[in-house]
Amino acid sequence: MVYRVLSGLAQRNLCDYYSKGGGLRKFWDGYDNQPIAWIDDPVSPQFDTDSDAIQQLKNVMSVGDCIVEIKYGSLVFDSALLIITSNIHQFVQLFKILDYV
């Protein structure tokens, strides 16, 4: 559903977005300060609260500057809207652990 909405808006040149699916890997290839960033399934069902993916998720959700690595460099993550989707039930527990709920 999110994909259909975002791609429909992008096709009409109403918005530009970056999508990162399949977990939070180290590199954000293709990210170029798009105003909307969509992260699908940022963590695996067996997440560890100290994992790199969790730390990266905390960083992009924080109000401070977050540096994301792209191929051959890095950028400050500054998307105005961050959309996170997941069908993992434990994701709610993760937000409680991170103090976001």
C-alpha cells in the first residue's frame, strides 16, 4: 500500500522518496536527501537491541544529525518524513525498548 501511494505520487512528480527494504544495512545507496524516506522491515524478527540495525534505526529517528553511509562517501540524513513499515509483532516491543512508545 505504501509503495503504491509513494510510487503514484512520484510518477506524477508530486514527491520524491527513497525506499530501503530488507533491513537496515550499512549502506544507503541511492539516498540523496529525498524528502521522504521509507524503511520496510528495518530489523529481523530475532533482533538484538545492541545490533547495528537497531543503532542505525535509533540514529535516523533521533532529532540530532545522523550520518548515513553511501557508496564512496556519506550524507547527513535529513528526510522530513520517515515512514517505517513492518509486519513483525516484536517491532512494537522494540519501540518500547527504545522509548518511542
